[in-house]
Amino acid sequence: MTSAQQQRRAILTRQQDGTYRLTLEQAAVPAPAEHEVLVRVRAASLNRRDVYVLKGQYPMPPRASLVPLSDGAGEVVAVGRGVTRFKPGERVAAIFFQRWIEGRPSAETHGSALGGQLDGMLSEYVCLSEQGLVGIPHGYSYEEASTLPCAAVTAWNGLVTRGRMQPGDNVLILGTGGVSIFGLQFAAAAGARPIVTSSADAKLAHAKQLGAAATINYRDTPEWSGAVRAATAGLGVHQVLEVGGAGTLAQSIASLAPGGHIALIGGLAGFGGDIPAMALLHANATASGIYVGSRADFEAMNAFIERHRIRPVIDRLYTLDEAQAAYQRIEAGEHFGKVVITL
């Protein structure tokens, strides 16, 4: 494999209004430097974050151009000098923050996000540090593995690493996007009681098939915290995967059980929102800001996935030529689970 060979990749080009335009281009295949691994990417998946990046609404330094998407999986085809963690032929997935290996994030963590500060995975070949990759769960396809780096690790960090979820916990899952469906699956596998909200009865029926103990249509029940308490015999929930933001935060906090934990993740219903300190104090509750997780989180999650034989829910597959349509499906909120692009 030499840099003279060509590959196809997506590219975001910054426009004068701060948004980006998505196109495909030919580029040289990179050669791995010392301690780097060259990966032939076979699949990449989208997150809501990728739509924000495209629209220029994501908080990051402006770039003239960017290879998008943080999440991808493929096979190692070459290694640079000094690489010891992987060898050609091994199947790998990239970690979201390339420099968050374990423990607390450092000052340099945020600057190492793929598909944002760093070029991402929507490319036939990528060179990454050997430290920025993990092996993929046994038996997973590349498409399945591509769903894990952001959404699954975020759900794992929110519920397990930071939330310390226990069997029997009541767990509130907002919506049926990527993070939410992984949260539902992890909670069900751990012996917790997932309660899922959605505006679509068909999605709620699917959530029940995946292990939801109760479901709530938030369009039919706008003040849904009361329905949450009814579904938990008045107790409330011990865990919340809060992906809504300003439009849902008050209801999520009102749903908490004493000693509960709320994982603050997203802003699908608007960013911001007030956190009533007295309500948290009265409930002895905690709130954690969750921004994906470390490589150690990823590896612990993979072990759990293999032990419980969890398979990702893939909403739809697209080809690289159909990348724009994949973005549109995420933006429209039509998906249930993960949207994947094959390369």
C-alpha cells in the first residue's frame, strides 16, 4: 500500500455563511507514520452531531475543509514503525476522542475528536494512532461495529461508568435514536427496567420488543413525568439518558427517584435549560455532563456486549454515493437506531 494509490472520501467544504457543503473527492491513500495504523474503512455511522457540524452549528474552530463522521470500522492493512497493538488483517473501530485512553479527560481530549477537530472516518482509508483504535466485538460485521464509537460509548458512560446502573434500576430513555437504543439494550441486559419515550407508537412497539418495561408517547402525554412515576409505582427513575435538552430537562428531573442520576447528553429539543438546584438537593440526585467516553469505556462496553450478545439496531444502510440522503434521514429524525454508510 503506497500513498500514490487513490481512494474516495467525503469532504466538507466551509461556505461563507459558516455552513459546510458535502462532496466526494479522490485523494491519495496515506502512509502510516511511526506508531500509526492504516485502516481500510468498511463502514461509518452518523450521529446527530454530524448534522450540527454540516450546518456550522457545532462548537469547534472553523476549518476550511473536513473529512466528516467520528464513527467507523474496518481492517488494518498496514502499520507504521513501532506499532505493537495491531497487525494487518485485524478488525478495528476508531475511538471518538483519539487522546482519551482512560480515567478523566485531559486538557487535550476535546482537540482529538474525529470528524470535528480531526478528520474523520468517511474515507476509504484513514491513518490513526495505534492508541486510537479498539478491536471490535466477536462476530460483529463492520456495519455493526461502526455504530459503537460515539452512541454506544455515550450510553455506556452515562449509565454505567458515571451512573453506576444496578439491576432493578428504573431507567428513563428519551427517544429512539442511536444513544437511546443502546441505552435501552444495556439497561435491559443489566437487569434494569427501561422506560422509553417517543412520539411514534410504532417506535414504542419496537422498543418493547427490545426490552422496554414501559413506554410513553410524549405527544399524547406532554407532562410525561407523571406517567413515568405511574410506571414506577410512584418511585421515579434511578437513571435518565437526557438527550433532549432544554425542551425535556424539567420533565426528566421531575421523573427522578431519590438518589437518582441524570446523564446530560444532547440537545435534540434545544440546548440549555435550567437545572433546579433545590430539586436535585431534595432528591439527593446527581447530574453528569456526558461527552462520549474513553477507550477504557469502549473496551469495557465491548466485553459487556460480547457477554450479553447484544446486536446494534441498524435503521438503514446507505452507500458512499448516498451520503447526503443519510444526513437527511438523521436530520428528519425518522430513524430508529443507527444510520450507516458502507464504503
